[in-house]
Amino acid sequence: MGKLVVHGGVRLNGSVRISGAKNAALPILAATILLDEPVLIHNVPDLLDVRTMMEILESIGFNVRFEKNTIWVKPSASLKGQVPYEPVRKMRASFNVLGPLAVKCGEASVSLPGGCSIGVRPVDFHLEGLRKLGFSIDVEHGVVKAKREKRLGECYVYFPFPSVGATEHIMITAALLDGTRTIIENAAMEPEIVDLANFLVSCGAKILGAGSRRIEIEGVDRLRSCEHSIIPDRIEAGTYAIAAAATRGKVLLQNVRPDHMMAAIEALNQSGAQIKIDGNNLLVQMNERPKPLKLQVAPYPGFPTDLQPQMIAYLSVADGTSVIVETVFKSRFQHVDELRRLGLKAELTDGTAIVYGVERLQGTIVKATDLRAAAALVIAGLMAEGTTIIEEVDQIFRGYEDLTLKLSKLSAIVEYENG
Ligand code: EPZ
């Protein structure tokens, strides 16, 4: 495991090009399992998680090539219906291959995703959804087997919470259920779901309503080849925007979709940052201590949980007390303990963080507990006096392409050291 050494006190300055969205690329790659013809996917970020999904596709017999942010996927005529445990253990998003693989092979087995450092993450909505689509589900020794038992004319799937992964999993699976009309109620509305639907529609799927709480899918018997470009990563963009404001810098974010980032833009605005939107560019500038915020984290279009750790790092030096209520992953606060080492003053009570702003943070040795926690520690390190060493930092490369290069171009002084 490597370390990131961050020398604090430098204002970020310059421009940064935002990569394609990890959380759109992963379900789109899972959806390629449904195809009989090759596809080209552009603007794919070169990240550990994308490499893991490629490994899964190869393990079931696909031919995959990745060059300069473009992936070429060539399906196999003889698919294997079993996915090895190792990649599923590494990445929860790999569970979304179960449904499409079961459609193509008649039945498929995938291990249950392993424990997760951002809290309990069950898959009950996925399994119940697949049952509603006519699959039988057996869970034995940590392996889930899905088998297509019935061909239904119409299915209704209702999610008790608008789960991103379950919405994607059911939408992908339903796309190739020929003769079946599926209606998903209380679907997640994240932009990554719209991108996945656009990809599937380009391949010939019939999907209406992606981006709303109700999605309707008319299953087809075949999906064809297409070319697709992944949307910009709103979480990577939000992280650089927060880092710019946190260091009281001035940064131009290029290749972004500001319309996907309104909750984050609004929060930064309220904290005193100046934000200018110009097409696909976003300029973030900040000259003062942030004002404290009352912030509720919620499913899209609410403030994203994947920016909550970074926001806590930023508000640690606010001029007053902030309250952050997490409603998506209620125990996603592992970063708080590490940020405390740098001087954060905060209390945690039942899904809420109360952050008492301090004048400044002080660099020290900390440990990254998960991907976004690592991003929060980088932001805190950039703001802090002196040097911060972030241990076990490699998880950050699951979600941030060329992180050290991009930060260096913005004048940050950061060095990655192999462990
Ligand atoms: C996706 O995870 C993202 N991952 C996460 O990004 C993100 O934090 C999360 O959505 C919320 O926005 C990908 O897109 C690959 P959920 P997902 O199902 O789909 C509960 C990052 O840092 N739930 O929307 O796994 C669940 O426990 C990551 O990039 C069930 O109870 O999240 C949570 O409380 C990490 N049963 C809530 O729903 C289920 O079967 C939302 O989870 C499924 C979910």
C-alpha cells in the first residue's frame, strides 16, 4: 500500500480536465454482457475499478481492449455463467453482472459482495427485483445463483429506497427480457442511470423515463453494436471544486456537466465560493474562510453522499458550526476520526455530523479508510499547515484518474510513495 505526501498551504490554481464517470462506466460495462456484437465506449477513466470490471468480462469469455480511454468489448458466443470470487470481493459494482449473465446463460452465479468500509450495503433490493422479473434466487455459501424460471408479460419492481445499483441492475436485466414489460417504481434518478439507459437505447433497448422515479422497459430479443461516450464524472468534478474552494484558490474545471452538479454548486455558493458556469466549464474561486452550512445528503438531485467526506474536510475550517445529515449511508463517517487527527472538531450523532469550524488544520500522519475518505484527507492535507502523510492511499485510484498529475498541474505539492 502506498502513501501520499501532501504539502499544505498552497492555493490551487489553473485548469483541470475532468475524466469520464466511474459510476457510469461500471454499469455500462456490465450491460455489455447482453450484447452479441462488439461495442466501443469512449471517455472511460483508467481506474482500478474499471480494470476490475474488465477482468470480470474477460473471465466470462469476452475479449476486451483498453487504450487511451476507449474500451472495445467483443462478446463471446460461449459465455461462462460463473464469476470468480476475487473481483467481486474487490468491488461491489461487479454484482450487477448477475442479472445480465443469467439472461444470457439461463442461469448464473456470482459471489455476494464483501464487507464494505462505508457501512452495511445489502443486496436485498437487487435479489427481490430479479425475483419479480421471473428469476429464482438461491444463496448458498456466500454465492448467489439466479435462474430464469418464468417468462412474464408484465413486472412491477418497487424499491423501498431509490438504490442506484439496484435500479441499474434491474434496468440492464429487463432490457433483454423479450416480451416482458418492466416498470420500476421509486427508481434512482442519478445521471449515471440516464447514461446507462442512453447506452442501452443506442444498442436497441426500449427504455422510457430514466432520470425519473418511474422507468419503463420493454424487453427486446437482441441488442446491437453501438458507440458511446461516458458522461463526465460529477464526483471527481465536485472533489476538485471543493479542493479549489478549500485552498482559497481559483480553478477552472473543464469537461463537466454543471447541470449534474447543482446541489454541490449551490452548497459551495452558500459557503461563499464564487462559481461561474460557462457551457461545459466551471470556474471556482474562493478568497475567505467558508461560511458554515446546514446540509442534507440525499439521493440525486440532492447533495451526493460521495462528496460528503470532502465537504466535511472543507467545513472543518468554516467560520461557525455546520450540520451535515447523511441519509444515504448513515454510518459513512469513518473519515471523521482521521480528519480529527488533523484538527477537525466534530461530533457524530445518528447519521449527523456537527462540525465546529476551527481556524486551521495541522498536517500529520493519517490513514485512508475508503475512496472518498481518501479524497477528503487529500483536501484536508492541502489546507493544513505543514505536511500530511496519507497511508493506505491506493484506494483513491479506484475513483480518481491521474490524481497526482492533475493536482500537480494545479500547483499542489504532492508525492506518491510506493509502500
Ligand atoms: C452507488 O452505490 C455508487 N456506486 C456509490 O458510489 C454511491 O455512494 C451510492 O450509489 C449512492 O449514491 C456505484 O455507482 C458503482 P445504493 P450503490 O444501492 O448502488 C441501501 C463511490 O464512492 N440498499 O444507491 O451500492 C444501501 O445500503 C461509491 O463512488 C439496500 O438497503 O448504492 C444504502 O443505504 C461508493 N439494499 C442505500 O440503499 C439494496 O439492495 C443506497 O445505496 C441496495 C441498497
